Amino acid sequence: MPTDNKTWNLEDFVDSLVVELDKTRETLAIKSINKALSYSVKDMTLDLNIFPSFDGDQVQFITAQPGQEGASKVTIQLGSITDQQVRATTKMKGSKNDINIDEIDIDKATKRKLRKIGVTSVNDIKEIEKKDVDLGKASDNFIDYTKLANQIQKSRRNQAPPKVHAVSLSLDDEKMPYILVKGENLAVNPKFNPVAVVNSTLAEVMHSSENEMKIQINQQHSIAKSNELIITFDPFAIVKMNINV
């Protein structure tokens, strides 16, 4: 007989059950794209024999052990669902531009709270923002939205890190020297101005885009045969390289 029987509350139990059912529904939705479902889930009833307790603030339950008498009975009934209902009520997951909350570096409690309010990906958060819903208030001020937004940006950056293909020294129309950096995913955050340091001296970033960056240099940068260039593209992407001229 198990001896590690612990108390639980109905909200956590139902939330966990719904999360598992949602996972099953998402799997069926993907499967139905290429192969029509030849079956439906029949009605299912789950009976729980439990002992309730109330501490004046919260109702908790403990599952009855075999042979125990006097337990209360709670019945949870799940209805059937067809493949058409699955397709009509389920959002497809796995979008190329979406990020699952499991990929975000946030604590388990925050992830659990997000799932409770139906959020499983970054796109879900965007949909909530479109409805002008305060995510903090929706989670009883449990979720720090500023921290969450930063972690989302970090996750996006991890999926699309900067790639430098070429670095060259050139002259502009006024014969002023500058460093030209070409690549991919260089400046992806329009709210952040990239910062460049050449040979331990701050340099002006004249222009920045996803594929190109121009960095103004002058005599203070002491250009030699071997030079160090450090670029902070955004708070989550810093590149250090040596340039030989």
C-alpha cells in the first residue's frame, strides 16, 4: 500500500488534466492533416474517492487508500470529440516563427501559471496583448511581464544569432575610414542602438541593419595590422573578433 499519499487541490488536478488533454488534442489535430481519424474518443468517467479538508481558506483533498471507508466521491465526466471538432477548436502548434514556453528560460512556476491561462507559446502571448489584456493581472500579479518579455527576446536571439560573413576597411565619400561588417541577423532589435568598440575605444555606429553595419573610425582607434573589434548588437548578442589589415 502506498504511504506517500499527499493532499492536493481540485484546481491543480483539473489544470493538469486539461493540459494533458490539450496535448492529446494537438497531436490528433496534426495527425488528421494527412490521415482522417477513423475513431472518436468515447465518453469517459473518472471517479475519485477522496477525503476533503478545509483550513478556513482553501479546500484540499487526499485520495482514499484501498479499504478506507467514509470517503467522498467526486465524478469527472469527459465527453467525446470528433476529428472535425479537433480541427475547428485547436490551434496548430509548431509554427516556424513561434517559440514554445518550454524553450524560454523562465522558472517552472511561471510556466505552470502560463499554461493555466492557456498560454503555451509566444504567439499566444501576442494574441493576449492584441486583446489589451494585462498578463500580470490575469495571473494574479504572479507573472513579471517585463522579465518574461526579456526572456522571450533572449530566446528569439538564440534561434537567430548574428552571423558575420565579411569585415572590411573602406572610405566614405568624404574619405573618412570606416569598418564595414556584412552578415545575417546583425541588428534585429530596432529599439536598441548597437555599440562598437575598436581597440578598446568606443566607435560610432553610422548605420546598422540585419545584413550590414558601418562603424566610423579615427586616429583614436590606433588601427594597426591586428585590431580588436567588439560589437554589441543587442543585450543578448555580443561578438568579438580580430581584424587584420
